[in-house]
Amino acid sequence: MNNHKFNLLGKQDTKYDFSYNPDILEVFENKHLGNDYFVKFNCPEFSSLCPITSQPDFATLYISYIPARKMVESKSLKLYLFSFRNHGDFHEDCMNIILKDLINVMEPKYIEVWGKFTPRGGISIDPYVNYGIPDTKYEQMAEYRLLNHDLYPEKIDNR
């Protein structure tokens, strides 16, 4: 029997928060504690605002993590990411904030957040951040993945 209590999942009258709100995030118990496995979210409709010009910035976010005891519920993640819509911060700040908020609610073994922003002014910015539990193989994994991240950068024509 499922004993999870979700405030958002299954609700028909979903409310969208138009300002940054990490309290939206909900978690549930990982049923496979003995397994290391990746959970990956592809979020192609992320948007935030430039803190200087207030122009919208659009990105596809890739969030991958190896759960420990808790996992993030996907509808709450969607609503959380939506809460950035009117949030003014640089791309790099948004990715670091998302990483830290997800670490705070899930305490994953490993997590990475990669934002692939659409070009504005002829330049795209693609910040990548990650984290692994200190003094574990997951910290070593984070270091390895950071050092070897994006070894084969994409061409301009495939965006």
C-alpha cells in the first residue's frame, strides 16, 4: 500500500507559483535502497529572467541523480522549475540554486544539473554543476564527471 502524502500529485486545481519557491518540492521514499541507479529528468521548457534586462531566458535542463533515501516527486519538480519563470538570476546562479535546493530536500548520493540555454545575443550559456556525498565514491564520481564534462561540445547547427 502506498503511504505517501503528496500535496500536489493528483490535484486537479494546480496552482502555479510565479515567484521562486523551493517549498514546492516534495519527496518520497526510495524503494530500492540497495541499488545505485540514475533518475534523469529532461526539462525542455525552463525559463527565468535576466537580472539586468528582465528579458526571458529559455533552456533545456537535464537533472540526473542517484537517490539515497528520498526521491523528488516529478509534478512538484515541474512546479518548482516553473517558479523560476519570473525569477531574475544569471544562468549559472539558477543551476546552482536548483542543485542546492534538490540536495536540501533529497540528500542524494550524487546529482548533476545541466542547463542548455538558447542563444541570446549570439551566445548560448550551458552551466553544469554537480555534487557527490563527501568522502565517498560519489564525490570521486562528481570530480570525474566535472573534469570530463562536455568533452565533445555540440555544433551550433544542432540546437
